Amino acid sequence: MTLFNTLLMKYPIIQAPMAGITTAEMVIESLEAGILGSIGAGYMSGDETRQIIREVKKHSNKPFMINLFAHEMPRIVQHEINIAKQALIDANVDEQTKRDQINLSITKYEEQVEAVIEEGVAVCSFTFGLPTPLQVRQLHEHGVLVFVTATSPDEVRMSEEIGVDAICLQGAEAGGHRGSFIEPFQYMPLNDLLAHATKLTTKPLIVAGGIATKQQIENYLQAGAQAVMLGTVFVVSEESGAASAYKEAILNATNDQTVITKAFSGKPARGIRNSFIDKMEMLPVAPFPYQNDLTKGIRARAVANHRAENLSLWAGTSLYLAQPGKIKDIVKRLTE
């Protein structure tokens, strides 16, 4: 019996935990479709984390996953923040930027780990960093499985050392933020990363990055992965919390239109190239998550005004293969 049989998965597919996109309904419908549903809790407070966990549990008794950001918060340098805000003003992406009130993020990570333990979530995954050995031990003592994200062989080795239950390999093709935590960040194709990882660890491996077809899924499972994690194909689902302009941008794509940018959040992320990215090219940005705080107002107005040009349109390299529908329909297309 594999690790994923214990999670009651009918299919070896995980709905990627996309912060800001994942709704409770999305997780619930993923579980109903026979895949592992995942909460993207990266930007949530401890109370918000508890609330969405309870909402999922209210409607499903199946095991699910939650994902936390395990990065260290950088020191706030006000001069750096001011320069980054002025760059947004100078780029002239939104005339209201100058008047935006900026509330800089503070970490809720410890509160979230506590909520995960107390609410009894089946799996806690981490990205942008690793949990401490103590946290791994505490989660295990409460019956919580620990998954982590790795983007390079060195990150696989470090993940192995702290006794995690599975490692998610994020290839260069993946949409959204890089889960990297060892600098300089590497952009290794998923096939190569999986080939290295199978020689470095006996831990169950999950693969993510540019996966959008049944054939791709079968190829990765045959190459040594125990499960695949899909994000972009579920962003366009009816249950997704993505803005309609975001979904349309993916569904209208006819080829790989993605680039990697720090412009929206301060951390490298793959998304559809748009005028915001072009205007911000070469301009200074604040470190993550402070750049994300600075662009929050711009992105909120873009959602309200249906303006994809000012949205962070995170997507993987196979975005043009995504098709609309309910999650159950998308899973059906990928498995039958």
C-alpha cells in the first residue's frame, strides 16, 4: 500500500494548494472527484486557517492537505519599500497607486502550524522553506503527514534529512512561485529533477510543473513519481477562486506565453506575460512578501475592472492545454 492509498485517493493526483485561488469548495470538490484536495493557506492568518479547515471538514470526511509558507520574513527596510513603491508609480500601471495605503505583512506561520495540529489535518505541506525538525516531530506526534517542496537536488537532500513523509518536486515548468529555498535558485526541468531525486531518496515523490494531460501523468508515474500535482488546469475550474479575467487569459492562450517575474510579489514566479510585467522590467522591487503588499491594491482594482493586464496570471508552461469545466469533469478528462 502506498502513502497515497492511505489518503483515500482514487487517482494519484493532487490539486495544487494555490494561495489566493483555493476555495473551500475547490478542495471539497477535488476530494469528491477522487483526488487529494489542498488548501493554499500561505497568506492566511491563524484564524482564517482554522476557518477554512473547518469549512472543508464540515462537507467532507476525507483526508486533505494544507500548505504553509515556511520562509523567513526579511527585515523591513523602509527606504527599500519607498523605492519599490515609487517604481510602481513611475511605471504608470495604475493611476491610484500613489494613494494606496500599504499594510506590510507579518508572519502568522507559528499560529498556522498550531491550527493544523489542533484541527487534525491529514497532511501539512511546506513551500519556500522547510519546517524545523521540532515541528516535523510535533506534526508526526499528532498524526499529521509532512510534505515539502524541492526544486533542486540539494533541496531534496535537505528535505530527506529532516524526516519528511514525501517530497514535491517543482520543475522549472511550474506556474506560480518557485518553492525554492537554497540560493541561487535553480530552474531544473521536471524530468531532470525527478531523475536526480530518484537516486537521492527513497521518499515518495510528487511531481509538479507543466502537467496537463493524461499522457504526461502516466509518463511521470512510470518514471518514479507516486503522484502528480496540478495547478493551472484547476485554476480555470468553476470552483476556483481565480478572477474571471485570469481564467480567460489561460483559456485564450494558444501557446506558452509565460515568463518568470518578481514584479508582482518580489519572489520569482511564472505567469502569463502582460503589460504590468513589461512596464516593471528592470525596475526595483521590494522583497517577498512586501512587494506583494505593495501591488495588492493594483491587483484588486484589476479584478474589479476585469483588467488582466494588471493581474498576476500565474500559469505553467502547458497553460494552453487547460480546458474549462467543473473539477470532476477535469479529473475525468485526465483519468479516463
